[in-house]
Amino acid sequence: MHLVANNILIPQFAALLREGKRVEFTPTGVSMRPFIEGGRDVVVLQKRQDVRVGDVCLVQLSETAFVLHRVIGLDGDSVTLMGDGNCSGLEHCSREDILGTVVSVRSPRGIPKPLTRGWCWRHIFRPRWFWLKVYRHTLLKLYVKQ
């Protein structure tokens, strides 16, 4: 596997997405656990105009900062995002900062993962840290052993 810096790779993704093409890549990081496991799962992005609360989007926050997080709030042109694996910390951007929306996720074995809108996960915010800990110390270890 070759790692390429986000500030080099993602602008190329943005150009392809603007042309109406789909982009497929393996994200890094743990901020979207447990729904997207960085370094393992593959996501497919597409440019969509109808972004809704619950969508997972690739967003450019600054010239060199990009995140793949879930939309948790929309207010006109303003968008609020948070990673599913985060227990604090929000990002804010405008709709035009959204480069693409995740349209599918699959495991390393090629098995499609359910593309949920994260409704339950967003509404168990307070005990989220507990469930993330359970995931990291049990389910994730079981999956990696297979």
C-alpha cells in the first residue's frame, strides 16, 4: 500500500468528483469508527447536490486540512460535521467545501458495509465513549484476528 499526502491526493479527487466521476480510496485515521475503519475499509465518493444530515462527506476545511466526517447539522449554507469515532470536536464549513459524499463502503474482503445515516449513533452521544471502548477492545480485536 502506498500512502500519498492528503494535500496532494485529495485535490485530484476533487477534480474527478467535479467531472461527475466516482472516487474510491481507503481513508486513514480512526475518527469514523466503528462505521468506517481507517486503513482497512474502502469508501466510494460521488459529488451530490442533495447533502443531508447523516451523510458522510469529504470536506476541505482549509488549503491543507481535509476530513471524512458525518454531517450532523445543516443551516442554510452552513454545515456542521463530526466524526463518528469522536466524542468531542465539531467542524464547520459551507456546502461548497463539500468535495463528495460517501455512496458505499466495503470491507477489505469486498463485502459491502451498510451505509447508515448514523441516526442511532448520533443520538447516543453521551455514552458514545463507552461503546467506542467496547468496539476497540472486543469487536475490533476479533475482526483483526480473522
